[in-house]
Amino acid sequence: MSKIEEYNITHDAVSLDDDVVSRTIAPRFAGTANDRHDMSILGKKQVLRRQFKFSTMLGFASTVMVAWEFVLLVSPFTLQDGGTAGVFWGLIICPFVMMPMYASLAEVASMAPTAGGQYHWVSELASPNWQKGLSYSVGWLISIGWQTFLCGVAYSTAGLIIGLIKLNNDTYQIQSWHQTLMTMGLVLFCVFFNIFLTVRLPLVEVLVLVLHVLGVFVVIIPLWVMAPRGNAHDTIFNFTDNGGWGNVGLSSTIGMIPMIGMLIGYDCTVHMSEEVNDASWTVPNVVMWAVSTNAVMLLLVGITYIFCLGDLESVLNTPTYQPVIQVFYNATKSKAGTTVMIVVLIVIFISACVGQVATASRQMWSFARDRGFPGSSWLSQVPAGWNIPINAICVSAVITSLLSLINIGSYAAFNAFNSLGTTSLLASYNITICTLIWRRFSPYPLPARRWSLGKWGLPLNVVSLCFTTPMLFWYVWPLSYPVTAENM
């Protein structure tokens, strides 16, 4: 009998009578026998509604990460290191780096489908001598990562809205505090949605998933038809060093790394595990499908974008402060057409903010449940009948609002905080995979899982580690030299 068969038979033996599901949860939201067994093994009680299935969770993962949408915002700023060739090859390499990493994480997600994610996995897989310290450190890394991710996406969304106002009103003067207030307003809306409309979240995610896919064509078709196109050879092979490093290879490496990391963050699915039906099977499958499908869309949009950038100086010096708006306007020569294209992006980004509030709050709630934060007993509360971590949702909103205030005093300091998001999450992935490799060589067996890499597990773990470790090194490099407080 295979391990998977044995695992399923064990799950089927678990009944509804086990004290692992809160009585405030309706039976239709209680999950499957597999879910109840998993919660029993994890030593946790089900207090959140399991309202997500494969399709709704795929929509959640795709829209939370806004991969192809975000490349439109950040790629022009990385062009000083490597040029369009650096961006192009970074996008090409990205899936080959991310797939082994996420395959490794997906297998662990099947072992322990918990909202805690990486810190819980490290606790299970690490050596007993390192278990507590590593788990606690990873818990803080994830918390920092998702709180700053939420702030960064909310702030970027606010920037798009303000940039669109500027496009249609030349007399409007953009001030940094406008974007901060807009960020706070967006977060308040997301908190309202997460508290009072959370039962509608799965439906919204499916609808926005459709827009997420159709939006690809809303963007690339006008660019294909109307935008001037760069020379193919220069776009793909002409690496440049405009960052002052004095070495094209070094400059290109620094420029490629942000593009390679465009798919970091799909552990968002993991932190919703306790709200997913049949999580030990659904979550790892959603992770792999979300990464692979969004990698294709990222390549399609990203490569189209760098071919259609046009005059880079006008794009970077746009009065809207949003290069993507200028690129669309240069292509369409129409404020109305540009507005439609940007509104599509804004709707998707607002949905991403809603999903990121959910992700950040669930991770915070889970870590508090395991006493990882000061005030954990309050943060981990889930009011009876609500079945959502309201306190964690509100604290996440407060953190984002406070972080956005930094922009008023120093944009450089604000960017420094935002850069922590990707680095922190990547570090948590790296540590998790290190402990997984250790466990494979240790005398302790791996926990049972329904989604297994089989004989490919160790090779994929090692390949992933070979990519993620140098990425951590390069991610903290500034984009230009000499290094100043502004470009760090």
C-alpha cells in the first residue's frame, strides 16, 4: 500500500465528532474529513470558514500577487541596470527559478496545511536544537514581508489613481501626502470588505480572475497595434550600464534580479489554508497552477512592454509620476483610451489589496495563536459568529497606515521599508527549504503528504536553494553607484 493510500484511509477514519471544528461554523464551511484530520494532527481548532475551493483560490492567488500588472510599474525603474536586455532575460529566467522553489514549498504545504505556513513548517522540519529559534525568526520574517507587501501594493494603487487624475487634469498638483491619504483610504475600504463582506470574497476573486486574464489583452493589444516598437536585437541583447557600476555584467545582474523575483509571494495561498476545502490537496495544486499560469502572462505582458516603451526619458519624467500611464498615453495618443487601460489595472490592484489584507491578517493571527507576538492573546481572538480574525485585520490596517506616513518625511526611507517585503519572504522560503533538505537526510521521516514530489524532491530542493541563496545576496544591492541614502 502506498503512503498516499495509507494517508487517505487514515483521514477517512476521522469523524465530525472530533473537537477540531468550532460549533459556530456551519457544516458546509467545516471542510472535509481530510481537513479535520489535518487540524487534529496540527493540534489546532477550526475557527475560520472553509469557503474557498480550487477555482476561487486560484483567483485569490493570481490577483493577490498581480504579477503581470506589477511588472508594468517597476520595470522602467530597473532599466538603468542592464537595460531592456536585463529585464528581458530576467523575465525569461524567472519561471525556471520559481518553479522548483514553489514545488518544494507545495510539498511541505501538503504536509501541514496551516495558516502559519513557513514558520510552522520550519518548526516541524528543523533539528530540535534549532527548531524554536528558526521558527520564531521565520514567523517574524513572514510578518514583516506581508505587512510591507500590503503597504507597497496599497501605495502603488494610490499612485495609479493619483496619476490618472493628473492625466485628466493638468492643473492638479501631486503632493506626497495625497498618495499617503489615498493609501489609508484604500486600506480602510479593504478592512471594511474583509470584515463585513468576507463571505463574498470567493465570488469576487473569481470575477477579478476573469478580469486579470482579460486584462492581459486589454494591455497588450493596443501596445501591439499602436505603440512604436524597439529594435529586436537591441531590446534583447544590448545590455547597458547606466547605474554607474563600471561593469555591464554586474549592472545587468542587479537589474535582472527584481524581474526574476516578480513571482515571489504565492505563499499567500498557504496562509489561507484554514479557509480552503481539502487544503492538503487543493493548496499545493493552486500554488503550482497559479505560478505557472501567471508566469506565462508575466512573460507576455513584460516582453511586450519593454518592446513598446518608446522614449524612455519622457516615460521616466512623466508629470503623472507613473511611467505606465505615460507609456499607454504615448501609444494610444488618447486620454480616454489610457484611462480605460489604467482603470482595469486599478480595479485589479484594489482586489489585490483586499486579498493582501486577508493574507497578512491570517498570517498575523496564526503567529499570534502560537504566541509569537506581544499581545498575542488579543491578536489571536476570533469573535464567535464572525469566524474571521478581526483584531488582526485592524492591526494590519494600522501598520500599513503608519508605514505610509513615512513617505511624507522621506521617500527613500519608505522605499527601504517596502524593499523588506520581497527579501523577507524569500528568506523564509530559503530557510524552509534548508530545513526540508536537512529532514530528508536526518533519521526522522518526512510527515505524510498527499501531494508529493517523490524521487524528484531532493533534486528540486537543492536546485531551488542554489537559486534562492544568491538571490538573497543580490536583492539588497542598490540600483546605482555611488551609493547614497536615496538609492539604497
